[in-house]
Amino acid sequence: SDQPVSHSVYPKVLGDGPLELVMTGIRQLIPRVRAYEFRDPKRGELPVVEAGAHLQVPVQLDNGETAIRHYSICSNPARRDIYEISVLHEPDGLGGSHAIHENYYLGLVLRCEFPKNHFQLHKDKRPAVLIAGGIGITPIKAMAQALQTRGVNLNLHYAGRSRGEMAFRDRLEREFGNKITIYSSAD
């Protein structure tokens, strides 16, 4: 159905993993991308993550089935108070992003697996060139922030359809200045 599930009907808790998170923020970044912020329900510190880590989040699909979707943690990895993911709404996809956009709400509790990282950065001071396209900026944003914190010389290249459809573009331009180059096919 195209109608969002009423929050009184949508579960108050999703998933059965060992890491309990509560949704504390939802921001519309660009027309089809939203950022979702999660915290420890008791406002304690979250487990340490490295840039490139992803979170496996439970979603209830329209058919009532609970599925797991993987999203890169795009918040600065130095932060221990929040995890943030960004979700591109794909109405013709498999239903996960649609369910998140339509049904996730402030106060929703997710029980997830602990974050995993299959996309690790090098640990030394070698310079880095980071390249991202579209929603692929989500792990790259955290990587650029981690590298800059470590004092690594970096260049970030970010491509998208238009400047207005590039999540985090304005924030990244402020944070990285002349270290970022934007490529827009429309502008």
C-alpha cells in the first residue's frame, strides 16, 4: 500500500539483536535522502566504530515481514553519542528504503547487531584520494572526517546528478574547502 503505516500500528521495537538503539533524529537531506540518527536509549556511549562501518537495521516490510538492511554509518566516527545513517528512498526497490522512509519515527527502538566494517581505511599517514558518487558518499564522508582528524592529506571527489541532489554536499564543502571537488552532471 502507498499509505504509511500508523505509528500506533507499526511496532515500537524492531529486531532482536544485542545492540539497542532509539531513533532520536530524522532530517531530510535532499528530496530523496533522509538521515536517521540513533542513540543509546540510556544516552550512554555507543560502541566504537571505524569509518566504513555499517549498521544492520531491521525494517518491517509492507507484507509484515521483518528484514535486515545494511547502511553505512555516516556520522563522524569520533562521535560516541550517535550513529547516523542516510537512506535513499527507492520506491521501486525491494521495500527496505520505502519502509524506512514511510514508517520509521522518533522514539522507535531498533535491536541491531553490532556494527561491522568490511570497508576499512589504511591506518598510516599515506595521502588519500576518496571518490564517491550519489548516495555512495555515506561511508566516504565518515572516512574523510577520520582521515582529516588523523592529519592525513586527502582529496575528496564527489559526483552526482545535480548539486541540489547531493547529500551532505554543503556540509562537506564547508568542512573540507579546497580538498573537495564537486562534479555535477546537471549544473
